[in-house]
Amino acid sequence: MHLVKKIAKYIFRLLLTLFIITILWVAVYAFVPVPGTPLMLARYFGEDVPINHTWTPLEEITPDMQLAVIAAEDNRFVLHNGFDWEEIEKARKEAEKGKKLRGASTISQQTAKNVFLWHGRSWVRKGLEAYFTTLIEFMWGKERIMEVYLNSIETGEGLYGIAAVAQANFGKTPGELTSEECALIAATLPNPRHYSSKKPSRYIQKRKRAIMKNMNYIQRNNLYLKTGK
């Protein structure tokens, strides 16, 4: 019995320490630019892919870019608390009908995964993703989540964040991108190493048009953050 109590006490202390570390980690990133992500390190050390990443404040990124990613990835970004239960339920019902299983991850969930976790599929990672998503929603707020998301997403081979892809593919700063260029970038996000915003395929062009149409809807209904250059 004494041994069981010692083990339980040790586990409790370990969990408490990890909890404090994660709280401090998230708190620091609420103010400090995120220098890198686990995916960047995995690509660099595992595949020897160079890292092109420059942090850009949200106010220096055209608002069309956030419109584009919201239109492409998460229509209800400004409305939900990190989890879009409506989309999750839709995805579940579609799967029950035999349709192809699709993800329902929000921008908040993707940001939590990109910044704090490894890529892959497991219940442990999904559980941690939910934990970090809750933390950043509570401690960061929507503007900071969007800022970190736009600066940490993979946007091409060796490209991370909007500044890198804007310069590499369009020779522009994030504030100079047109709405069409923003839509092209957003259209590639499901697989930016396979699809290119510089030389878009027919599929990406078609997806771009759909995103631009949805961007108009997002703007008309004020479903975005009015922050940007």
C-alpha cells in the first residue's frame, strides 16, 4: 500500500509539473513570435529540407489572407470556441452514410497541432491537441491564434508562414498580396508540398474560385477579424 501511495504521489507531481510547463509554454507564445515548429524540425533533420520562415505581425498581413484561410479551412472561426461541433457532426453523419471521411479540424486545432505537437494520427495526439486548443483559445484569443497560424503553417517545400510563400512565389510582402493570390495560397493548404500556388494546377484554380466566392460570403457576414494592413 505504501508503494502504491508513493507511485501515485510521483505520478501526481509529474502531471502537475507537465501542466505548469504547458501553461508557461502557451503563455510565452501569447507574446513572443514562435521561432519554429516540430514539423519544421522534422523536415529539416529528417529530410534535410531547408527552412524558409519569417515572422510577420498580423497587422502587416493583408486581411484578404485571413479571409482566404477562413473561407478555405474554417468558416466559423470567429464563432466557435476552438471546436466546430456543427462540422464535426456533419462529418460524422457523412461517414455513417459511407461518404469519404473528412477532417473537421478548426484553425485553432491546426494551430495547436502545428505549434506544440508532432504530426501523425493517434488518440494521444488528438487528446493533447484538444488540450492545447482549449488553452490557446482561453489564453491567446482569436487574433493571436490567427497570427500564429498564418506564421506557422507549411505553405510549400521548405516554406513556412505567409511571408515565405509571398516572397518565394509572388515576389511580394504579405501586405501586398492580392485577394486572388491569397486564395491560391489557401487552396494549396491541404497539401502545400504537392500543390503549388506559383504554378497552380486546374484543381487548384478551381478550388481558388470556390474560395474566392466563399471569401465574399465571409466578408459580407463579418465572419473575420478586422485586423491587417
